[in-house]
Amino acid sequence: VELTDAEVVEKQRQLDSVAAIMSVETNRVCADCCAADPEWASINLGVLLCIECSGIHRSLGSHISKVRSLTLDGLSAETMDIISLVGNDRSNQVWEHTLQAGWNKPTSADPRHMKEQWIRSKYQWRGFVEFKAGRTADEREAEVGLQLYEAAGEGNIGAALQAIAVGAKLNWVCDVPGNKVSWGLVKPSWTPLHAAASSGHVTMCEFLCLHGADMTATDGDDLTPLDVASLNAEVEVVSLLTAKRDKDRPRK
């Protein structure tokens, strides 16, 4: 089938993005076993994967890792931006922050079961992320929730990934008025997606949606993130969230 001019331009954009991502040395190997020349990616985790590790990621379920081919699948500009902004090095700083005694990262030559044990411990059980003791569960939930909210409003993908890795809830809502973040006061009824949409951070909106943020969540004024973006004339965010909303609607 012959591609349209628009499809040719889009395909070239993706190829250029892949080339830029692969120009980073740490992205030239699989994030989980260091096999050379990875051709797959977890688009929500922002890592490059070899074909064997990509299969293991698929087995985790799409709520943990959403796997796509860098060359065979059509990936949006926002998705490519996520991979570019995170990448293997930054991701592994988060997910491999503290290796417990007795753990060693597998190599490409190790058997599949060793790689699966590593990948499940790393992403599903979050066994190597940074953990700060000495807080109650409620205190921890509020702290990491606020970190995600702040990162969302700033458009800081790396900080958002860190917050999610240590347990931030995607639809966390602050119920204490007066809290401040770097970019202003926290609106008590807003989710992180509201904050990102209001600020026009389209890549952050995509990132949060890939991790399961609720696009239908409403604030105290009964406004969804899409409504907030519309009121603020954030055109790119409106386009993204409208497309996602329409895609999720059941066909008649």
C-alpha cells in the first residue's frame, strides 16, 4: 500500500527520533540484560529492550509495561519524546537504585528464567527502588502524591517516573488546602493530569495516561483535565486528550 505524503513525513519523523535516541550510548543496549541493538521499547517506562526481554515485559501485563516495536509500530511524537526524555540510563537510576545483597543484573547470555526473575523483581515488585523508612503509609502516600503532582505541573518526566516508581497514585488528589509546589498552590480537587493539562505539558499528559491516569476524573468545579486544557486554550493537550477520549468511546 502506497503511503500518503503525510504518512511519509510521519514515518520519517519516527525514524529520525529513533536515530536520535539510539545515538545515546546507554540506549544502544537492552535496559535489562545489556543485549546489543535493542529494537523494542516499553513506551510507558521509557526504556529500550531486546526481543527476549520485550517478551518478558509483555508477560507483566500492559498495566506495568506497554511494549512496542521501534520500527514496526507507529509511535506518536509524544511517545518518542517520553523515550528520549527517560531512556535506559535515567530509568535504571530509578528502578535499579538499590540492589539487594545477592542480586546481580543478568547478561544477554543468561537463561530466560533469570531475566524474568530480574524484570519481575525490578518493575512488578519494585524491589530495587529507593525506599525511605520512618513514615506512616498515609504520610508516604501524601508525600509521593505531591511529588507526582508537582512534576506533572512542571512537565518533569524524570521526576514523575521517580514518584510513580516509589508508589505515587496516578489519580491522587490533595485534600489539604494551602499546600505549595514550585509552580504555585496545589488545587485540592485536581489530579496530576489536571495539573499537566492546565500547564500545557502534552508529553506529560501522554506519560500519565500511559500509566493509567483517569481522563474522566472531575475537579471541584466538575471539570475534567480536557475541560481545564480547553479553558486555558492549551491546543496540543486538547487535541491529545480528545483523540484519546474518542478512541475509548464505544462504537455504535
